[in-house]
Amino acid sequence: MLISYNWLQRYFKKHLPTAEKVAEILTFSVFEVESVEKIDSDFILDVKVLPDRACYALSHRGIARELAAAKPDLQMSDIRHLRMSDICKLKPLAIKIGNSADCRRYIGRRVEVVKVRPSQNWVKECLDSIGQRSINNIVDAANFVMFDMGQPLHVFDADKVKGAIQIRRAKRDEKIIMLDDKEIALDSDILIIADDEGPLAIAGIKGGKKAEVTNETKNLILESANFHPTLIRKTARKFNLQTDASKRFENEISPVIAQTAMNELSALIAKVLPDAKFGELVDKYPEPTKPRVIKISPDLVAQKLGIKISEKKINNILTRLGIADGIIPSERLDLREAENLVEEIGRLYGYDKIPAAKLPDAKKKVPANKNFYWGNRIRQTLIELGFSEVMTSSFCSMGEMEIEKSLASDKAFLRTELTNQLFASLKFNTLNAPLLGLKEIKIFEIGKVFLESGEETHLAFNKIAEAKSVLEKALKIKISAGAFNDILEINLGPLIEKLPEPKAWNIAEPKGLAFRFQPISPYPFIVRDIAVFVPTDVTAEKLWVVIEKGIGKEKKLLVNHYLFDEYQKADKKSLAFRLIFQAPDRTLTDAEANKIMEQAAAAVSQNNWQVR
């Protein structure tokens, strides 16, 4: 969410701290601010609003309230609603809601005698600061209110609307031409705004061309509504129409703020068009939202946070959040239970002020889970045998259970076995064995497979002859299963059923294992060997120092090396190193590798040692 520093300033009685300080306050209290960028005379904060707080914080007003709650000396000004002209008696506006579950509230109003023209500079500047293109004074007013308080709005050209405003599901074969002239075929899963002749807009997402506000528009119908979040999300994904409006609706906002938004939109239009005439509000609100009341006590706060906070401080924090006598602000849909309020108190009190405390010892000994225990016993046995555990994808190209919306054609099904993907992993690791410095590849996987009969946990591994006998000895049970491509796969469910219940958890982390994980280059690597006759008193370490010195500045291309052969002949011994070269950003050539090896050989020869 892009937030304008100058726009935020409108909400406060005194001047805000620097934009960087504002970002710091927000980061330490509630939101991560990903960047602060100076643009002309303004600063733009990129605030990361997570879904749980999107119900109120995808707006400048929501961010301003959080800023004031986190730093009480930043007192907010009273939000003054602009005055508008007296209500006129205009043509009645008819609104019909097909299903109150789809549309929870719909507010409409007629406005006549309007003049569509460019917006005032201050509105343009506000919208431009957050990357929004100015369109005209009417559309800009709706967009300004949405980014200001978080409620999406829409405006229709009233003279192009025939009959009643209808909020309903689309009919089969209905189509709509969008504002960008794109035609979309609709179906009964899509909620639309329509008139007696057909669709006017896709509800909560985007308007249609038919009732678009243009420079010739004289009369308006204003819309402020609330739609079911899941319905909006599915429609936006279906048509790839993620808009600023759909983003707010799909995260759910309170139906209560629809009226506030309508009033503010009306007042803003009245300010820029003083001759406009406003009709009565028509408010269809089938099931009005009831105020939520959540009561908490200092004892509950102390129990959950592990620290005593005085009732006075608790009430002060709740007041800063707009919570009085337990009544939750309508826009705070994220506050559903007492624990939510405790979390709010904790973050504004400061988690850094809560001392660390050791958890009490468990009063009751928890028995080891049999499946978990024996799964880890198998894992420990194989790792101690030199195997590495891999985790392959649960998706594949064929299976018994198909994904409704797959990521790709080769990931359209849930896997029914581990063998195929473990075999692919085996091939890949074998090809990269020199790069990894491995003489042999020993891998296994413990994972879920998905059959029509249900989920199963399987074990698959290679090096069957070696691993199978060791596992049978460790588990004291005979293992029988089919092998394919030197991989044995076992259904662990029936096997573990035959094993005894664990009496104690006696599985320790394997010792002597120290790994460093890092990404490898996607470009091919080149392997070169160098074998050298040296006096018997010359160690491999000493020889490597000489080779490394000869490689010089090209050492950055050396990604691995190891001694792979050693034998003695008369008064000399042979030491052979394998060198692996690879570039991180391009394909390395044989000529480059050969040149490096020539440099290494030259350095060796200077010590009167013989390169074989």
C-alpha cells in the first residue's frame, strides 16, 4: 500500500516527524515499511499491510490512526466531513438486491446538474503521489475517498441507466464491455450491477462501458456498497481483474463504513460543484451489522502476556485504538475475541518491555507418537549410514487425484509414489557429483503419496542392498517391497503397525554432520584433474597451496576441489587433485579452464615437481 506523507499530514494537528521516523514508528508497532522514497515535495511510504489488517489499513485514514495509536503525542485532528447543499427532491432511485449474502449493503444517490471537468490540483496531487492517474473531477473524487478511507465507490451516468439498479448474478450468455473496451462473457457465478437492459458493472471490481461517466455526463448515480469477499476474490482471479476495489472487497471491509464513504463522496462533489443537486440516500441494508463488544480484564492480559499491566494503562491503549467500554470500531473486523485485544495491548505496550521467562516444566509426561517416533528412527538410521534426505514435489504429471487449477501441465496431479521423482533427483545429483565433491549418491525420502483410497506415508531410498539390511537390523523386522530403478519404496503405515509402541524418546540428532547450504550456478561446470609426483615428505596440503597460488585471480571460478588419488612409487609419491570450475553468470569455456590448468602446472614445475 503506497502512502503519501503529505496526505497523512492532513490528519494531524501538529507537524509529523520525518518520513523516516514515521516509517520507524509504524514498523515497530504494527506494519513493515518496505521503502521510503522522496518524490518532489512528498515522501511515499510503501507499507506492507498483511491480510488480517487489510479490513481497515488499506487506506490513509487507517494508517493515520495506527500512527496516532503508536505515538500518543501525535494527536489526530477531528475528521470534519465537508458540508453539502440541501437535499433536493429528485427522480426516485430504485435498488433491488437479489441475494443479501452476495450484497450485504447497497447505498445509492442521484446527483444532477453536474459538470465533468479536470479535478482541482490538490486532488490530482494526492492521487498522483500514489501512482493513480487523474481522470476527471467525478471519478477522481470516488478514487480519493477510496484511498483515503478504504471504501471502494462507483459512479454511473444516470441518463444511461434504464430502470432500477439491480445487484444480481449474471445470466447465461450475458456479456459486458468493460471500460477498457474488453468484452467479457459472464455466467451465474459472477455478481453484477445491472439495469433493466443488462449489465452495467462487475460488482466490486470494475465498471462497464455502458454507463461510463464522460465529459458529456450531466446526471449521476453514486454507489457505495459491500459485497461478499469470497465472491469478489473468485471473480477477480477468474478474469484476472485485480483492481484497487477488488483488493479491498476480497479482504472484507465493514458494511458500516459504506454510509460514511457515500457522505464524504457527496460532500467532495458538492465542494467542487456547488450548483449540483443531491437526492435522498437510498440505503438497502438487509441485515444491519451489530456493534461488537469484547470485555477483557487485567488478569487475562497478565495471563496471556506474562506481565502485569495496570488497568489505567490498558484503558489508555484501548482508547488510543478507538475502543471504549469494550465497543469495537466497526472497521476493525480483525478484532473478534479477547485474545485479539490482548495482542493489540501487547504490541502498543511494547513487546520489548516484556521480560523473557523460562517456560514451566510440563506436569505430565507426553508419550511419544508411534508414527513420528519410528519415522525419525528410520531417518536417523539412514543419515548415520551416510544418506541425505531429499524432499521432492507432491505434484506430478500423472496420478489418481487431479488438481483443479494446476500450476503447470507437469504438476497437474498429486503423486501416487515417490520412486519416479527420487530417481530424477538421483540422476540430477549423480550428474553434479563432481561439483558436490561426492564419490557416491545416497539419498532417501519420507513423504506423503495421494491415492483415491486415501493418503499414505512412504519411504523410498537407493543403495538397496546396503540400506535394507541396516534398516532391518535397526527395526528388528523383515522388509519386503518391490524395487524399481535401484530404488526401494515402502508403505510405512503397515510396517510401523508391526513395530512396538515406543517407551521413551531416545532419538538424538546425528552427530558429526555440518552442512553449509548455498545455491549453485545454473551454468555447466568443467572438471579437470592434475596429478603430480612429489617427494614423500610433501603433504597434499602443501601441494594444494602451490596449485592454488598458480590459479591466482581465477580462483573465483574454482567452486570445488578434492584429493582423489594417492600412491607411492620408489622415492616419490603421486598426489592427484580434481578441480571443478564454474562461472556464476555465464557458460565457462574449455579454453578458459585449460588456461587455468596451465597456470597451475607452471607453478608446480617451478618447485621441480613433475606433473604426470
